[in-house]
Amino acid sequence: MSTPSWDDSYTGERPPPWDIGHPQLAFIRLAEQGMLSGNVLDSGCGTGEHALLAASHGAESVTGIDASPTAIGRARAKAAERGLTARFETGDVLHLDRLGTRFDTITDSGVFHVFSDEDRPHYVTSLATALKPGGSLYLMCFSEREPGDMGPRRVRQDELRSAFSDGWTIDSITADSFETTREFFSGHAQAWLASIRRS
């Protein structure tokens, strides 16, 4: 039996839990505050809602990257339907340097928490290669405050602080929540929203 891929998540009868058809409220707030600005990258963009949110709020340029070709195809279709300009590429978020661009702002909605202890430092390094010095990373991940063990790995605040301790400044980590398509989370799951700057 083959190992399920990220693309498999988008080819089933139901959308994946994170594909809610609109941006997460936390990122809408950031966009409305003018935080998704400059040259923006959405890491693990899925079907493109957060990248398109940035594009609709005046970002200079927007790129989305995801491992799923199906998700990228849907993101491109959404951009065309909405008359928004954004670049969507299939790729590996552990190798963001391959995009050949450095960004002012990076968003991560639900990607950091998928990585193992072994891969987590590689992801942080990948983010560092793609973010300009002084640039901002807005990262939302599952929180240990979410009860049970259904769904993604939970992340503690101290794990976030440890992961971004070298070459980064954490401006804030606040309690937030993910909207999901799965009833076992009652439609929402506990999250941390971190605002982090590249030194």
C-alpha cells in the first residue's frame, strides 16, 4: 500500500479539515490591519485563500506554495475567477529557497504543526532562507489547549519559542482558533497565533 500524499487530501469526497473555503479569521484580522504587505508568501497555501486574501488587500506581490498539485490547480482557478494576481507553485516548503525570491511577509496557517521533531528545524531554516531580514512571519498552529489527540500534533508556546530562538524575534504568541470542516472539533480548534520577525 502506498503512503497517502498531501494531494490525496484534496481528491476525496470531502474537503480536508483545513480547507474551509475562506480565510481563517485570524488572517482576515491581519489583512485588515495592513500586516499582509509587500512581497508575500503563503507557505503551504492549499487552495489559496490566504494568498488571495493578501492579494485582495493590496500586497505588492503574492506567492503560494503547496505540495499538492490539485490544491495549486484550485488556487489558480480561484485567482482567475476573482480577478486577482497571485503566483501559485507546487513545491516543498522545506526548500523555500528554490522559489528564488525573498519575501517581506510569510504566512503559515497550519503547516508548522505537521512536522516531526527532526523536520521542524529544517522548516524553520527554510523559512529563514525565504524571509528578508526584518520581515514578518505570521504562523498559526494547533495548541496543546485543544483536548484529546484527534487531528494534528499539538504545539506548546515554549516549543514555538525554542524553534524560533536563533535569528528570530517573537513579538507575540496569542490564543486563537482554527475553523475546521470536521465536527469532532465542533467547527473550531484551539490554536496559537505567533507574530515573529527575522533578525
